[in-house]
Amino acid sequence: MTPLRPLAVLTIALSPVAALAVPVTVQLNDAGGRPLPGAAVAIEVKGRTGKATAKAEMGQRDRQFTPQLLIVQTGTAVSFPNFDTVRHHVYSISPIKVIDIKLYTGTPTEPIVFDKPGVAALGCNIHDRMSAHIVVVDTPTFARTDDKGQATFDLPAGEHAVKAWRPGQKSATLQTLKLDAAGGTSVLTLE
């Protein structure tokens, strides 16, 4: 597990817009100003709802989970295919979902539905170095930050809740985002 590092700066860059959606780039940086790649960003857009009927996959390849961080909407069914030639035993004792998929190869027949928001830490009882996280969010508007620590969204004008989380963080960082259709640039600081 990586040491706890607080998210320090969240920059929202807005560009002028002629349509209803406002392009927004979320920039996550650590306290030293370095980008935070591989973090989860979710935006709860006022008035936008929708339940997931989607499926997602948390595979095991080369004795690693892939991806290391999976973001899904509440209600998503996640399958756990094992692409390795060795068996894995996937588990989680996280409060949002307890998982215990005993030694297996191939793909278990039933995916696991993640029905509560939060973070599930995963491990393998056979390979101690294997770990990953599934971040479950109550919104269809989410992304993982890229190598530059950025995630891009098209959002309507209004007030929205921005949540960010990365491995090693105990709970999500929360910030309110207010957008108007006129555009501009806004900087939000998250401690």
C-alpha cells in the first residue's frame, strides 16, 4: 500500500462554449505540484441521474490485477477473468463489498455486482504482491486521470460535486464546482 498523500490542488480549466456543455479538464496535483496519474475523479452533476447496467472487468495478467484502479458506477457487474496459467484467489474485506473467489482459472461464471459506493481494496491470497482497487461511484460521470494527472469532461452549467481518490487515500476528496455557460478558468484547492 502506498503512503497516504493528500491531494493538494485540483485545477478546473474551462473553455468558452457556444453549446450547452462546458468542456472541463480536471488537473490533480500532489502537495509538491506534481501530477497525480491513475486517480479516480467523479462528478455528481445536479439533475443527471442514471443507473448502470454496464459490465466491467478486473482481470489478472502476469500475476497482477489489470487495471490497478477500476472505476465503476453503482450497480455495475464486474467479472474477474484470470488470464494467467496459475490459479488466483481474489478477495476483498472492504465494507462496500466482501469478495472471496477461491482458487480458480478462467472466468468465474457469475460477475459480482457492486451495489454500494466507496472503495474496495482487492488482493490475492496466493500472490501477496497483487493488489488493486475498485472505486464505485453514484454517478455516470467519472474518469481516471492520465499520465499528466488530467481527466476531461463535458458538463452542463450549474453546481456540481467533484470527488477525487487515489490509492493510499483514506477517503475521497470533495469539492464543489460552479460552472456558468460563459466559460473562464477556475482553480479549486483540495486538502
